[in-house]
Amino acid sequence: MPHRSILPAVWDVPETIRDRLGARPGRQRAMVHDGHVLLVLHRPPKADEEERAGRFFWRKPDGTWLSTESGGGLASLEAHLQEYVDLVEQCDEKEERATTAHDYFDVIQSVTPLHRAARNMYQALQDARKAVPTDRNLIDLRDAAYDVERNAELLNADTRSGLEYALARRAEDQAAAAHRMSVASHRLNVLAAFFFPIATLSAVFGVNMQHGWENAPPPGPFLTMLAAGLACGFVLKRFIARDDRI
């Protein structure tokens, strides 16, 4: 079965270059032969995208550029780079608004494949620039790709630092809450131990003492007892919930 090239059939690309291409684009790279330069680049990847879509940019020996993308020529390669620039800026804006670990993780999922693709794109353009050292357009494109790769790298590092900080802050809050619960539990245990003997003796021997309110008209005794109980409960709550920083 004859090999079917993934390059446009109308492109007069040397067979040496065509033979080096498989059925899929493969990694990003620059192919050079007899003054021809073929850039195999990837469309900016998405967070959940496994298959990389290829884009091909062919520079003829006379400096003319052709592309498989709309627009054609050198402008399509510049537009390709601008897509990366725009996506990095979008991720940067999301990172600035991130406040929770989930927000930072969403940014990392987007920027990590973007950083990897930008790094490989820069290397491909650097190889093309070495092959044609006198082409000023390739120099400018190489420098622009380096800026994209560098910005994506810094954003990736900043986002991971933000995620680590958010996780550390959450762990610290949880530890502080657990400490407060432990202190409150200890105080309740102390109170229970202090009153346990009295409660036990009262239950065994009974404490039906004559206090003079047995025949008082309702609801006075009940309301007085309720108010006294609420006041004692409020004082007890303040005692248990206070922060001693221990």
C-alpha cells in the first residue's frame, strides 16, 4: 500500500522530507533539506486533549512561506504564535483571580501542556533559525517563541507555588480547628469529671430538699430556673470556646 503523505499534494517539498513524515505529525521539529525548511508544529493543546493536531509551515529556498493554515504564508505562522500568546495571557488572568486550591489546579491543567508545547515549538524554531541564519523573520519568530515559552514557564511555577500556599493555608486552618476542638473537649471532660461525683451521689441518695418554692405560683419558679440555666450555659460556653493559644 503506497504511503500517503500528510502534507498537501500540491506542495513541491523534497521527497527526502516527505519520507521522514509518518501518518501523524509526531513531535514538533524542523526538517531541512537543500534550502527547504519544513516546520512541524502543534496547535495549542487543551487541558484534556491527548492527540496533538499538527500544523505545517514550509519555507522555500527563496524565502517564500506556505502553510496548511488559513491565511497562508508567514502571517499564518505569526498567527500561530499569537494563539499561544493569547492563551498564556488567559491563564495568567485566571491565576491572578485564583483563591482556592481548585482554582489553581484548573490553571495548572491548562498551562502545563501549553508550556510543554511552547518549549518544543521554540526548539523547532531555533533549529530552523540555525539552518537559515540570514532569515530575519525566523530570528524574530524564534525570539517570540522564546518569550511564550518563558512566560508559560514562569506562570506554571507561580501557579504551583500558589497551589502549595493554598494547600498549606488550608492545612493550617484545619490544624487550628482541630486544636480548638481538642481544647474544648478537654475542658468538657474536666467539667464532667468535676461534677460526676456530685451527680452520682445525688442520683443514689436523692436531693429532694425543701427550698420553699414548692408551692410558689407558676410560672415564676420555672422562668427563674430557665433564666439561671441559660446564664450558666452562656458562661460555660464562653469558658469552653475561649482561645488560650496553647
